Amino acid sequence: MPETPEEETKTEAAPEPSDDLVTTQHTLTVKRRKLAYTAQTGRIVLRKEVHTDGKFDGHTAKAEVFLTSYTLDGAEPGSRPVTFAFNGGPGSASVWLHMGVLGPRRVVSGDVDSPEPPPYRVVDNPETLLAHSDLVFIDPVSTGYSRPKKGESAKDYHGFTADVESVAEIIRLWTSRNGRWLSPKYLAGESYGTLRAAALAGHLQERHGFYLNGLMLISSVLDMGTIRFTEGNDQPYPLFVPTYAAIAHYHGKHGKRKLADVLAEAEEFAARELPWALQRGARLTPEEKAAAVRKLATLTGLDESYVDRVNLRIEHVRFFTELLRERGLTTGRMDGRFTTWEPDGGRELMSDDASVSRIIGAYSAGFNHYVRSELGYENDLPYEVLSMDVVRNWSYSEFEGRAVSAVEALSAAMRANPHLKVHVALGYYDGATPYYAAEHVLAHLQIPENLRGNIESAYYPAGHMMYVHEPSRVQQSKDLAEFVRSSSNR
């Protein structure tokens, strides 16, 4: 029968989204001790308070955020720490920290000299932080399986402040629903996730009175001005030199010299001679410039003629392309130990970052298998490991005319909460967030001298995801466990 006019005008309202968490039970043996734990994975609904004309208009669903939590069975919530973890990008899912170092199961990706072949493996992780802290892995909107509600815009979450606010709400919600307000609480972020974690520390305190015991900043960048080679910004050029020297050392450009000696020399040059030479500009004499060129070329492993042509300003992606050009290779950005053959030997910028392309397949396959076969969660959406669309379109409108930074937020958080401890993990071969730039930023936190002892740094002979290097993964796991034990106040 034909539809009546009334039926033709009816529109079926989209159903309100609801949480779709799946709960499973597991065991893991850690040093002859059997850990029984509960995993919950799925999407929880992110809601926002809506006000219209000054009146409260409801608590409206805006997005569905994917997370995975692990809680130790039989533990006392008040004394059991909990760590909220996320990666960076922005636009990256939490799979790297989840399946690389922190979680109870991990991906075997292989390393520089022994890449794992497909179809890859997922194995137990007896070094998991779960032995010391419950874990909650969060995928911000547009990463993993997290998506805006039907009819809502993903762009509403693709910006510095909006991201902080939405992740903070997920943390608050999980803490309240699970009765964990009196637990020792931590944030663990990697890369852009360290910027997010620092901003979250301040936002959670100010908005919710939510005070943390500690931050784990893995491959830290708290001030984007230290790593972005923008016109007129000379700050990054010296701060990258020790990392360039480390990568050059790894690839044989420093002969039999010890890495520690090379780094000490590079740090001294980066602290004094190079900044002075750069700020002199045209006032630098030919003799002074020639001396700086010789020293910088020796440290970085590049030809003097190249260093002279770029006027002592070595941009990082150019460095990765130039260092091994005579061998037909480029080095990785995320991890300078990695190399790949470059099909165009005349390129100025590398065509591929081998330190990502060699391992991302293992993480993608490993998690897609694990979430379905072991955690029991099914979703037909693609699991977005790293969304380049999000990376390209991220908004920093709050920082117009100045560098993106969370230094002020972290400084204020530490001043307000003098018990807040900060652990910083740094890879010598990390060409994305160089260790010397992180040291520079930490030294400029606006905190009293008595709080500087709340900051500790750990260094690893690896790159951005230092845990792909097996000795570094094992040591980092010990370092993070000790950080939690020493700062939990339980």
C-alpha cells in the first residue's frame, strides 16, 4: 500500500549510543607469581553538558570512545595504583604503549637487525606494568575504534583544548564508575601524548580536583617550539645536534669513540658554540663560521660543504636523508638506527621512515587479532592505528602567534601539587623528540628548586618507541615499575 503523507514525513531518530564493554578473565605468570586479572574493552559514551540560553539542556551523547582496562583481581582499590595511558600523533591509537611495553600481552615486532616476518605474534608480557598498577588504555576520538556520535563532527575533538577536555572526561568517568578516586593515579603518554599528559595534569586538578601521583612522559615534547623547524626559529637546530651525533655514531661515523664521549662533546657544542654562531648572523666572521662548520660536520657525520650550504642549520628530515646518501640509504626519523634503501638518490627528503614502516604491520595485525580472539570485542570499523588525516588537520588555534606548549600547565600543576612526580623516558636515537630538547624544556619548568627532585630521567640506546629494542624494553619496564612503587604513597 502507498504510504500516507504522515508516514512519508516521519523520520526515524537515530538510537542513542550505549556502552558496549566486554569483560573477560585472564591469568599471567610473573616471576612464578600467577596474576589473575579482569580485562574490559569496548566503547563508552562520551557525553557533554548542554546549555541553551543559559539553561541546562541535558547530558547529551557526543562520541563513543574506545578503551581497554586491566584490573588485578582481589586487589584493594584504595591502595592499588591505576595508570591511564595513551599515545600521541596527534591521531595515534594507544596500541603502541599497550602492546609494546605496558600491557599483559605484547606484539613481537622485531628490531633493526631482526625484523619479525608476517603474520606476526602476540605473546605474554611478564614485564607488564600490570604487576604494579591497573591499566587503562584510551584511544581519543578518530583513533582506534573511537568515533563521534552519528551526526556529530569529529573536528570538534581535533584540537589541543578539545582533546584535553575529552580525554579528561573519560578519565574522570572511569575513575568514578570504578570507585578509584582514592587510588594512586598516573598518566602515561608518548610523544604528543606527553604534551597531552602535561596539559591534563593541570586540567584535571583545576576542573575536577583530580590530583595525580605521577606522570610518565615517554619520548617527551612539552614545547613544540623546540622541535619545529619554522622560519625564523633557530631554537631546534642546536637541540637536535646531540641526536644527530648519536645517529652518526651508530652508523660508524665516529670510529671507535664511545657514544658517551661523542654525546658530551655534542651537548657542549649545542649549549655554547652553535647558539652563539647562529645568533651572530652576518656578524660571524669567515674564520668563525669555518670553525663552526668543521665542528658541526664532524659531530653530525655530514660533509663540511653541506653544512656550509645550509648555513649551520641542519633540518632533521634533511639530516636523515643526507647522512648515508653515499650508501643509497636514509635513516629513520622515529629511530635513527633503522635504514632503508632510497630509490631516488637525489631526494632532499626521505621517501619512507623505516622505523615506522618496519613495525606498524606487527602492531596492527597483533592488536586486530588480540582484541577479537582474546578480549572478545568485535567491531567492523577499521582500527585506526595512526590517522594521518587527524595529524594534518589538528588545530592549535589556542596558540596563535606562539609555540604550542604545556610547560606552563605542568609547572602550575607541580606547584599546586608538590607531591606530583615526573618520569621522563628518552631514546638517544629518537629523531622526532630529541632527548636534549626535552632536557632543555625540563630545565625551564617554572618550579621552585625543591621540586626539581620530583623529576627523573631515564635514557635508552634506542629511538622514539624505545621498547622495540629488547634490552631497552626490559629495562624500561623495570624503571616504570620502580617509579610507580616509589611514588604511590601506599
